[in-house]
Amino acid sequence: MNNNYIIEGARHNLNKNFLNGSLTYPTFQEDLNNFKNLIIKLEKDKEGGSFVHFGDGDYFFLKKQPVGSATPGRRALSIPYNKFNITPFREGWLKADYHCVEYLEPGNKDKLHELYPGQKTIPTEFLYGLTMNKWFFQQFKGKIGLLGAGDKLDIIKELMSYKEYQEYLGLEYFNDYIKIPQKFACDNLDNTINMVKEQLENADPNTRVYLYGVGHVKSGLIHHLPKIKNAIYLDVGAGIDGIAGILDPDRPYACDWINYRMKNYNYGNIDLLQYNQNKDTNIKYI
């Protein structure tokens, strides 16, 4: 992999020719530093902001194509697309303050510009890498909350009771655990917004940064949140799975991430989607 795409402390496990050859994104390191400075400045100035990622699953969902996680009945929604109003999601994604897409995954930028021509973006790799190398935890210690599927946040809350795990993350606690349903959160967008709103209104006032991974409902949800609670909302996607100890090692910048698991915890109800733990050699039980 070309050294230009390294994020210190988070090894990328993709070994593709285009990452080893000529630079497709020569300003990657400069823009990474600019991104870090942007988040630091937003937090220091007590400003809010919503960052939302666009991936291939979002492309299929926003185009109402039943592929992968966008398939009705699988994760995002239970309603067939011919009875589902996609407009608040298509329009909502654009209303976020900052927009992200994977630059190092061929085709994703093309899909994004098909739906949102000319949209300015930030590499999602920055969000992935700065979660995997724990930069967010170190930089905003005592100011971080999580937003994600309730079942996964319950795992994280339990993991955080272990000193060993606190030391691994370099963090003693997360301020907040803002929960949404694990499945079908898109079925009734207003209900999901109100569910999150109620929790944010009662959240820790010291929380300035929320790391979130909520699936496709983000497109209709996230742009509302800075108006409800002034904070920075960062779409780390599968990074939430990592913190919960169920991250697929094939995810970007996740090669060295250790999936901490609890020996006596029942993981049977967790929606793993594409994660195959049989090939995961980085599991540690506590």
C-alpha cells in the first residue's frame, strides 16, 4: 500500500493495485491533517456539525434497489420500496453539514455524483482511521458519546466496565449511549427522530462529539441532530461495531483492531450482517 494513504496506528488491510501504484489522491495526508484541525476547531468553538457518509449500500437504498443491506426485510426497512417514501432520505442526506465518501474504493465517488452531481466531499477513510487508531478517544476524552443500535451499545456499555478495555481504548467512559432500533429504523422516520431527540435532550451536557453508526436511517436523521443538541456528529459507520468487538477485519483500516469479547455475554441477538468471525484472528476474550 502506498505510504501516502497511511493513517498512523490504523493499518489498512486492502492490498489493491491502485493503492500500490501512482497516487490517485496525492493530498491525502494534507487533507487528513486539515480534517483533524476542523474537528478540533468545531469542538473548541463550541459549534455543531453533522458529517454523513455515502457508501454503496446508501446508493442502493437511496435508489430503492433491493441489494444487500438495502433489501427490505433485512436491516434498514421492512416496507417494500413501492410503499416507501424515499424523499426525506434523499433530501436529508444533502442537508447534512459535511459529506463523506470512500476515496480509496473505486466506484463510490461515481455513485455519489450520479445522485448528487458535483457534491463536495471528505474522505470517509479519515473517519474510519481516526476511530481505529483511537484518535477521537484521545482528543475528546470526557466529551464523547455514542449513537447506534441499542443492542450494540449495550455491549459497549458492558465492555466499558472492564479496566482492560478502558485501557485498550484509552478512555474511561463514554458520556452517552443514544440508542435506535437495531432493525427497521427507516420504517417510521419521525418515530426514530423523536426517539433520538428525547435522549439527546436528556444527554450529558459535556458531550461535544458523537460517534455514530446507524445504517441507512442516517440520511433522514442526522441533519436534524445539531439543532436538537449542539454537538459534532461523526459517521464512523462500522467503527461502532469495532467498539462493540464485532468488527469485520476486512473493513478499511481495521487490520490491527482487536475485537474484545466478553466470555459470558450472549451475542446471539446481534445483527452481524457481513461479519464472519470464523476468519477473525483478532478476538480477545475478557
